[in-house]
Amino acid sequence: MLKFCSSCGQPLALRQLAGDTRARPQCTGCGTIHYENPKVLVWCFAHWQDRVLFCRRATEPAKGYWGPPAGFVELGETLEEAAVRETREEAGITLDPASLILFKVVSLPHMSQIYVGFRAALPAEPILAPGPEVLEARMWSERDMPFHELAYRQMVKDAPEDFFRALRTGQFVADSVTVRPPSGR
């Protein structure tokens, strides 16, 4: 949580504002309200035929584990532009933002994060050029996918399995799920 106002530098105090349902940080000097919002991440299941692009992470968290190209949305980007940028940075593939189709939204309220997953059918088998955040990039079939080496399983639980199932059947239905921490936390 912020402690000082980004407008004037004075300390912030939690205050319940009239008509609001929760206390929010408000500047003790200029009165600016500092809303705290979740971070938004995107990922993209780029696929060619029955194979899906995954990258082995070169950085923490989850260094050495596989995941689809993913990352935080930057200021000034649309969700699609962020997914395109992450796919280009991590695997060297340039996608058309208009080719992205919503696949899954995962809300993680306990982490103040929202993950937005897209899918994109590649027009040809890609030539992969992993970027510095990636140890290697590879197109995996469901049969060969190292499910036991996937990053962030606790957050996007069945996303790869759901995607492969939809790819097999041709039945893609965008859905939204909420993931909560296990009891006792």
C-alpha cells in the first residue's frame, strides 16, 4: 500500500468516504484519493495445428518452468497489444492483435491480479526466436507436453488441459474463473 501521496507527497490515511463501501487511502494534505486496483496480466496460447507454443522461463518466479508467453499489461496498451508484445518478446513471433480471441479470464482476488488468456491460430509453423526472458521456446502437442513442469499451476490450474481439449473438439468457449487460496491461509 502507498504511504505518501503521488500528487503532493503528504502522508496518506485510510478513510471511509461517504457512499463508499470500503476505506481508501486519501491524502492528508490535498485530499486525493488513491484507488488500489489489481494488476492485469495476459497470456496467449498461440497454436499451429495441434501444437501450442510454450516458453521455458529464464527468470524468477518459476525459472526453468514452462508457460505460454505472458506478462503484465503496460500503461497505454490494450490487452491484445500486451499479448502480442509478450509473444514477440518471449518467442519471436509477431501476431496480429485482431487475430487474438478471448480464451479465459482468471481472477485471483487474494493476489490482486487478473489473468486474461487469448488464443491465436498461427498461419504456418513458426520459426521461434526466444528472447532474454526465455531459456527456450517450443511448440508442444498435448501428448508430449510436460504438464509436471508447468509454471503457475496453482493460479491457472487447468488452462493448458482446457485448451488442448477445445483444440481437439473445436469447441472454444471463453470462460471466467476465480481462484482462491487453499483454506487456512
